[in-house]
Amino acid sequence: MELPYSEPFKIKMVETIKKSTREQRLQWVKEANYNLFKLSSDKVYIDLLTDSGTGAMSDKQWGAIMTGDESYAGASSYFTLKNTIKELLGFEYMLPTHQGRAAENVLFSVLVKEGHIVPGNSHFDTTKGHIEFRKAHAVDCTISEAFDTTFIHPFKGNVDLEKLEKVMIESGSKVPFIIMTITNNTAGGQPVSMQNLREVRALANKYHVPVFFDSARFAENAYFIKIREKGYENASIREIVKEMFSYADGMTMSSKKDGIVNIGGFIGMRDKDLFQQASTFNIMFEGYITYGGMAGRDMNALAQGLREATEEDYLEYRIGQIAYLGNKIKEYGIPVQEPFGGHAVFVDALRFYPHIPQTEYIAQLLGIELYIEGGVRGVEIGTLLADRDPDTRMDRLPKLELLRLAIPRRVYTNNHMDYIAAALKNVFDRRNELQHGFRITWEAPIMRHFTVDLERIPTTNQ
Ligand code: F0G
């Protein structure tokens, strides 16, 4: 019998989580104006809001914390991190930042100007936010297969090269760079193939523009290349990672994901001139170039985390656990994005609630129902997140309306996965009892989903 994957760790410390009653949750979620970001975490039993900064550090990482060097300039922890990044990812220059969006802010302060067009596969919301804030435009060139949750494609994170070339032909002089998000979070944690990265590089060379990777989940992406892309079966994760980044001029990183730390980010670059320009913004926004908003101890933990995240045993467990949850949910007949992504299972709200209009924020509705049912907190990746069009101020209805169940790294067991799937099944069985979703009572002008207030649209039988 083939042995199944299992956790390549044992548990040394535990944190108690508390259940609540359905009545309590009904009350709490109403008080939070149906925005799950507004719930205090003690009101959540299993927290799948994000895999960002929520992972469990290893004993080696905690050990590294104790030997952090907190010198303002030239700390040894900075050099440990810098050397690790050079060794694993291949970038000569590095700037630490306090998280991923800070890396975007610093890099885009150098590169993005008003009227620019920044094409790529689906930009993450902070990436798009930093582009639009500078009065530039993000153009999503993800392959159309990604928007059909039932279509099986091994690399749904890929960019459509024809769409990308069209952008280059039409607005080439306005394109400061191409950005590739690996994995493609917005499309469902879907990986980008090595071939696609290679072809994007070739296209960028043809039009003389640089390529940057938004690398938050680069290690998960590498594992998918290993198990799905011909020719990489026998390559090590580290070899794959090296080749992936060889196609990039630079990268931004949210270390809170595949760095397996609770806070942190960085920018990796090859070009000295870019590094020097970005350094000025780093000093203004983040901190001196050898700490950039991070404590020395956190840089130490990150260096160790990057090593652990690029170990094959770890990734087999990581991707295996997501698939375990995904398969359970699928067995119950619940519509999910397939193949399953690297950090989360995405439930398809358009197929879950086909009888309720998308304009009533149905992925949010699904998230609220799951919370009320089991105290499980997911996050909407749909119309609330997609925000309004900056020109027309109309809601942008995205092609995918998803509830993301993001799994923190090394935190929950498969018994938790069984619980989550059962709670979702109960919500699914009662899906026809609901006739309406929500309407907005207050929203911020940008990135509204974090703070939006909602109310239920009343119906007679709700
Ligand atoms: N890029 C991607 C692909 C991301 O998923 C995130 C964050 C960022 C950039 C920004 O990084 O949070 O460190 O500032 N994603 C989190 C999530 C918030 O829940 O998916 P950050």
C-alpha cells in the first residue's frame, strides 16, 4: 500500500481555540455589520481568513529569533537574510520591508507613473491598489480557462501571451514592466508554469521591458511545477525556484506566506541602479536599508523560513492538506475551483447560489453563512474585493465570485479540515432557503472590502 503524505513535523506547543454557539455568532456577525474582518479573533473557531502571517514557526525559527542582531545599520541578521535570498532566489540586491505591499510601494514609487499600463496575470488587490493610486492601470491578461472553475488545467495562473502581446503592441511605451503573480492568488491560488514564465521573459525581451514577480507563494508554485510540468519531475524544489526567478529582473515578496513568518517582506533586484533608487524610498517609507521595517530577529526567522518553505516534504504536506480539504468539499457536491490551489480552497459562489444576483455579494453571503454555521471564517474574493471602477464608480462584477478558505501553514490538522467541510455541507444543504444577499451601507473609496458595512436585503422567508 502506498503511504499517504503526513505532516513532516510534530507539535511542540498548542494554542487553545474556543467554540461558540450559533446564537452568539448570529449576534456577533450582525454587530460586525456582516464584515468578517470586523470580528475579533476570539469569536472565530477556525480562522481561514488568510494564510498570511498566520503560519506556525518552527523550533529552528524560534531559535533564530534569539540570536537576532538589532543593530540599526549592518546587522548580521540582514546579511543572513541577504545571503539566503542570493543563494535560494539568485538576487544580488535586496531591500527588507515590513510586508509585501510595502515592497510594492517602494518599488512602484520608482517605476510606476501616471498613465502607465501594468500588465500581468491577476494582480493582487494591494498591487492593483498601488498601481491605481498612482493613476496607472493594471491589465489582467490571465488565461480565460482560469475563469471557468470547472475546467481542469494544470496552470490556471498562466498569462495569455496573445493578450499580453496585444497590450505591448497597443501601449508598449507606457508599460514600465510586466508583473507575474506566483501563485495567482486571485484566480484561486493557481500556479504559473515554467514555460509560461519563460515565454513571458522572451516577450518582455522583445519589447524591452523588465519582468517582476509578485512572489508571495513562490515555493508552492515550484511544487506544482515539479508535480505537473513535464521535465521537472526529477528536479529539486530549489532548482525549480532558481530557474523560475532566473526569468525575473526583480521581485516583491510578502514573507508572511512562503517565508513562514508573521510579518515581513522584501524586494529582490539585479540592477544596482534600481536598487539605489529604491533605497531612497525604502529609507523614507520603511527604514534604513539593512532593516526596512523589520526587527533583526524577524530577518533571522525569515531566512530560516525560506529554507523550510523550499523543502519538498513540507510542500508535499502543504499542498496535500489543501487537496484533502478540497476533495472532501467536492465529495459533498459543493462547487469549488479546480484543480485546487496551493494555499486555499475556493468555493464558487456563482454555482453555490445561482438563484441570487451577483450584485448582492453572494460570496460574502456564503462566508457569513459558513461563519454562522460553524465559526469558520473565510474571505470573499468577489465583487466587494473587486471594488468600483475608478472611472465609472460602478461595481466591477468579476468573472469569479469566490469564497476563499485559506489554510494557515502548519497550524490546523485534518480533523479541522473535516469540521470545515461538514459546516460547509450544512450551508450547502440549506442554500435554497436564502433568496437575497447584502447591500452596502458604508464603504471606503479604495480597498473597501476591509472596512465595508453591509446589511441583509430582507425577504419574507429569511
Ligand atoms: N501579493 C500577493 C499575491 C498577496 O497575496 C498579498 C497578500 C500581497 C501581495 C501583499 O502582501 O499582505 O504582506 O502586504 N495577501 C494576503 C492574502 C493579504 O490574504 O491573500 P502583504
